[in-house]
Amino acid sequence: MSGKQGTTGLALFLSWWSFAEGGKLLVVPPDGSHWLSMRVVVEMLRKRGHDVVVVIPEATLLMGTSDYLGENVFVDLPFPKKITRVFENISQFTTMFSFACRDFLYNKELIKYLEDGKFDAVLMNPAFPCGPIIAEYLSVPSVYFMRGLPCGLDFKATQCPSPLSYVSRIFTSNSDHMTFTQLVKNLLVNAAENLLCYLLYSQYESPASEFLQREVKILELFSKASIWLLRYNFVFEYSRPVMPSMVFFGGTNCEQKKPLSKVCKLFLKTKVMWNYHNGTGWRDFKLPEGHLVTPAVRQNQHICFYDTCLELWTCQGRKRNVLHFVDPWLQK
């Protein structure tokens, strides 16, 4: 980032025009992995004749027209260090994104362009809530494209029940059936989440209030979403009531498929089993001779080959570990 610390120029990155009949959509995505999953939907909308404008910072982490290859290292840290590491990372990212958001909101030329654009809706991932602020300012419907919000704010914003006795909090690795000790742990982590959300969103409330010229709370902005596009499969979540505006779908991460190498094809023919046991270490399987077991990385995985996607769900205290096959919906 050049120039003053925390100052980033903002540019219109993509502006597609189609003479086919379609809507006009403004997309305000956060940087990082959020954009990688959202980009698939944005490109599909453009191909179907919609006029799409994507606004991104001039200096970004992952946003761009080229394909990016990233490397992640997963370290099994003790529980307290996991929380400390998350707080440190969130503090750094929040500072960077909040500066970028301020530059966005106070870029008069850009805001004037958006006002004159007469958009039909704003598509965004609200993890970093610059998008909801813009949607409120332009008075247009907001469409959330997301996996979830920190601290269960998606539950709170939609008034969906999320009892601590049933829904385990992040990092706890609890199931929906908890012992007394696990319930206490769940309660303490929930209290820590409140601090985390304060660090994450308090820096946005002041510029949002100044920009909208009234006192604004971030939860209030979240609650005004018109549609919640939740990119996971409901059958693998906790059973709970949801609002009519919440739509579940999966498969977006399976869209970009490439032929496997000969080595991988040979490897798959040996009857590979992906093995992951959430929270309690690796589970050993006694397999017949000729079978291979390989550990999956400690995050959600979508493994695609031929015409099938393999999804491994392991995040935020699922009821159980799930390994299943899904037909890629984007091929239809």
C-alpha cells in the first residue's frame, strides 16, 4: 500500500455492459478468500446478460483477473493460542479493511458515479460491512453471498434462534450434544466472541454514522438484507428455523475443475479414503490390503474430479463429520 498509511485508492475494477435485457448489479466484495467464491457467481451473472459493476480497492490481496495459487499452512495450536492468533489476525485485517472502507465512502467522485448508476441491487459478502453501508446509502436491496458471519451475527440479524445449549461456538469442536464441561466452554467462548465482534465492527460504526448522517449500528444494517444466499447445504447444519429470505445452496467452490494428472488418476483408482475426525485427532480405520488412507486438511474441502464433487465438512462444530458426493450444479 503506497502513500499515506492506511490510504488506498479505489477503482472500478470490472464494468460489464450487455445489450441483452438484464438487471444492473453493484458488487461490493471484501478482499481475500471471500472474493474467490463470490467471483464465480459474478462471472455467471455477467454471462447471463446482466450489467455488473465490481468495486475493489486499488491495492488488494487476492482480487484480480488472473488465477491465483495460494498455499495455506495448518498448525494444530492449543485452544487458548487459537483464540489469541485469531484476535491478532482480525485486528490487522480489520484495520486494513476499515481504512479501505473509509476511502471508499469518502471518494466523492466514485459515490457520485454509484448514485447515477441506478442499480437494482447490491451483491456483497458482509463479513466486512462496507457493502451494507453503501446499500443503505443508495436505498437499494442488498443480497448477501456468504458462508456465515462472525459471532453468530447472521442468526441475530435474522432473529433465528441459536441457543448456547445446542449450537456449539467456533473453536470448541463440540457437537449438538454437550456435557456440562462443554456447555461451560461454549458459554466462555460465546463471551469471547462478543469481544471479537467489538474489535471487528466497532471501527465501522463511526464512519457509517458520519456517512449516513445518523447513528448506525452494524447489526441494524445486517438486518436489512433482502436475500441471504448461504453457500452450504442445509442438511448438514443444525436443525433450526430460518427466515424465508435465507436460501441455501452449495457447489460454488466446485465450479472450476481441471483434468487430473495421470498420477492423481492412478492414486484415486487405489480406493483412497479421506479421513478427518473433527476436534479429537485422527481416527484410524482398519482397511483391507490395497486401500490407502490420507488425511484431509483441517478446513472445508471441495475435491472435484470427473463429473463429481467430493465435499468434506468440518467447520464450527458440526453434528458429525460428513463425506458425500454432490452433482456440480453449475454444469446445468
